[in-house]
Amino acid sequence: MKRALRDHRPDMLDTSQGDPPVPAPAPVPAPVAEEPRGCLFALSQPPLMIFLGVIGTLLLLAAVHDLFLL
């Protein structure tokens, strides 16, 4: 053990008392049954709705352009 500490600075003292204690394992929480997420969950996400709104607006503008200006 002293050989491994030879590269440490001299002010770093070896204060270990042997093997470190093993911490007690944390209790495992019970798994929560998640409901499957469907299409309505996906459509409730703001970035997706912004993207779909922009695409819908572009399609609407193209349709109005084709119907009334061409």
C-alpha cells in the first residue's frame, strides 16, 4: 500500500483503516405500472404542435394561392 502512495504529495497522509466499509444497499422501489402513451399524448407536446401548425399554415397558404391566384 505504501508503494501506491509514493506519488502523492507529502502532506497527503494515509488515514485509511483497512478496507472501506461497504454501504448498505438502497431499497429498491416498487416498479410503477406506466400506461401506454398513444397519439393524444404525442399531440399534446408543444414543439410538435408548433411544427404541425407551421406545416398546416404552409399547406393552407399553398392551397389558397392555387385556388384564388392561379
